[in-house]
Amino acid sequence: METNVLLTTVPRAMEESVGYSYLAATRWEAIAGLASPRGFVKKLKAIAWESRRHVDTRIKLKLQNDIELNPGPSLAEERKRQRACRKRKRQEKIVKTTKERVDKMKGKIKLMTWNVQKASIDFPRGCRFVEILRYIQKTSVKIVFLSEITSREQGILWIKSRELFGVVVYGRKTAIFLRDDWTEDWEKQGCQQWISDRVVAVKVGKHRLVACYQPIWGKNEGEMRKYREDLEEQLILKRRNEWLIIGGDFNSQVGGRDSRVETDTCGRYGLGRTNAAGKDLIHWMEINNL
């Protein structure tokens, strides 16, 4: 009889939410005496808890269906974000590569070639040349090959100040600038130099440094012949245990790899197309095994 009372107290909402068949089966078990009243109450509590969980699930599903989802960034914004990401990665790669190159350059020669465009080394017209030295002072370059300078004569210019210590060995059209320890080594070894109008050379330790300024090709054959003779003289004087470094302005264009004949003299990179002066320069370097 107690079982019938418990059965009548089951709410109708629970029957609808849980399902009539499952609840009816539970009633039949209780009426048939297969389940005790205490066990039947536990089953009812479990049914109530299960129904509440299903209701919560239905509410969540309804909220998901009723509320419009965030569509996210548009296609243009996504492409813009991807471009910014790629740009940032490229910059990080450049910074990393630069640091690796700086680490590799430690203990190696740092040099530079510079066409100064008719800057005068003579006093009192050498104000522009002083500005050039001040710029070099801010860098860590130890050797500078200067081309297209103007000077009335050849000579050596010593620079001794608190900020800069160096020497300029110059001709009428080109010069070499040494600074700091390179200047000291060159002075200790006897200041060996070879000076002509367009070719200037010095020897520091096992390094033979040659600065040159080539005449315009096809304009003055006599001047070109004299220039090549002065330059080839340094090739003859070079010993086997010496390093030959030639820097300057050759007034020629060797061009990119696609515009010239394949050769071991030039590297893979270049700009523009090869002109007549560039072909002549490549031929001259091949003859002299440069």
C-alpha cells in the first residue's frame, strides 16, 4: 500500500521530461514487489537528477541555436594579419642573420670602398674630406679604399687626434685610409707604399692592399694602358704567402649572371646588364687569375 502512495506522488512534469515508459516500468517493478519502497525512492531521486541534467542540456542547446555565433575577422583582416605575421618573421630572420654575420666577422678584416666624387684632399679645399673622415670615425671599418679624389700631388697624410688615429696614402685620383692598429703595424714595418696617379698600394703584414680608379673605357687608351701597367705591377710584386686585396671604382658594369658568360671570376650576383667595360674587366681578371 505504501508503494501505491509513493507512485501517486510522482509529478507529471517528471513523467513528461523523463519518459512515461521508463517510469511505468519502475511502477510495475514496485507493484510486483520486485523493488522495495526504499529502493523505489532512490530510483525516483536518480530519475529526478537525470531529468534535471537533460533540461540543462536542452537549455544550452537552445542558447547555442538562438544566439548568433561570432563570425570572426573578415577575409581582408585575416590576410592583413597574415602579412604582418610574415613581415615580422622576415624581420626576425634578418636580425638573426645580421647577428650571425657580426659574430663571424669578429677577428676578420673590415674594409670599405668609397667613391668620394672629386672630394679634394688639399688644404684649404679639404673641408669635405674632413667630413668624410668624421663619417669613417663613426664606423668600425679599418681600411677604406677611396676613389675619384682630387689632389695636386701625391703624398701621405697623418691623422692624430683623440677621436681618430690613422694615415691616408694618396695619389692624384685614389687613396687608401688605414686606422688604429693597421696604421701602427704599417708604421712598424717601414711604411711600404707604391703611389701613382690612379693606383695606390701599401703592404701591412701579409696583406697587400691596392686602391685603384680605372679610367673610362674607350676614352683615353694611353691613360688606360698606364693604369693597367701600374696595377699589374702589384700582381707581379705579390708573393705566394701574401693576400692581395684590390678595391676601388672600375667604371664598368659586369651585370647579373644571366647577362654574362659563365665564369669563375665573378660571383652569382650582380645588377643590370654587362657593358663593354665590364666584358673587358672580366677578360683582364681571367688573364691574371683573379
